[in-house]
Amino acid sequence: MKLHLLPTRTAGAAENMALDFLLLQRHPAAVPRFRHYEWRGPAFTFGFSQKIEFVRANLPAGETFDLSRRPTGGGLVDHRNDWTYALVLPRGLPLYDERAPQSYRIVHECLAGALAALGRPATVKMACDPCETGPGICFQRGELYDVINPQTGAKIAGAAQKRNKHGLLFQGSIEKSAVGPVDWDDFAGKFSAALARVLGAVAAETPWPDLDEDEVSGLVEQYSSPEWLEYR
């Protein structure tokens, strides 16, 4: 089995979220897929279940940026200085069958190991803090199984997941300022290789899959709409 490493794409918030969701929904080949992507401009995303009033109250005032609700859960994420990725697993793989906390931990162990191999202090947080109350603003604190700096306790990486009958979508973000200088291409290679080992796969660069362009444009329009943003 191969872990398909998709080409890096740069897009707006709605398009990035739509593409991640379509990669979950459409599996021409029942293989795992991994992609790193960039942002066309300043962007924020927030969890599917978050209230729009909370989100708007915690966005920076007087600035222009893209905003989209994610198909996954989690908190409000600032993408202005992050390294963003998505892992999509088809139904039936062992990692798909893990409980959500364990799949979260396993992926973050791969991520922390890749950073550590590059000489950056990183570990997975293995205990809850008493004050943890659920998704709010990502990177304000490290929660259970987030990646943190063991020296300072600062949060380095968090993620959100969505499981359905098609598979598992894992959307993750690494705050670059919490990591320090890194060769991100080198990191991507080490991270994807670690994920491939966990999956029992071989990482292989793969062209972008054929997706129905009408379906893509329709979902981008949905993710850009006020109805989607103000769903809750």
C-alpha cells in the first residue's frame, strides 16, 4: 500500500476546506492521502460546532482575512504563520478504527518525532490540565495529545478530525513561531515517512486526483456562503 503525497496547493480558506472534505468523500483508490497546503492570504478557520458569535469576538479587529468553518471539529485556528496539512484515511485501515483520542495521539507522535529528528524540542502532551474545557482558540494552551515544547509548555501543533462512512479526515496545524527555524521540506519528508510507517505503507509522491470540477466549485461556494459561516 502507498501513502499518496499530493502536490502542495495554495488557495483561500473556503477552497482549502472544500478540497479536504472532497478528498474524504471521494476515494477513486482506497489509499491514504497526505497533503500540505498554503494560504492565498491571511486566513482563519474554526470548528464545525463552534458558535459564530464566539469566533467573531475572538478575531483580530481591523484586519482583512479569509474565514471558513471547517468540516472537522476543534477551535479557532490562525493560519497566518502556520504549516497546515491534511491526512485522509479510507475506511478499513487500522488507524481509522482507532478511537478519536488514539488516532490523534498516533499522528501527533509522528509529527513530534519528525520535529525532534530536526533538533527541535517537541513531545506529545500526555496529561490533561484541570482547566481544559473544550475547543476555544487553538494554540492558547496545549490540550491532551497536542504537540508541545517540553521546555516551555508552549503548544506547537493541534488538529481536528472527522470520521464518516467514507473514512477519516485529519486536519492539522503547526504554529511556526513555537517551533523555531526548520527546513520545512525536510520536515515534510520525515513526517510523511513516519505516517507511512504507522500505516504500513510506502510514501509516494502522487499527482492530484481527478475531482469533479463542478462538485469542487459548488462546495467552495457553499463553504464561502454566509449560511455555512453562520451555521451555528
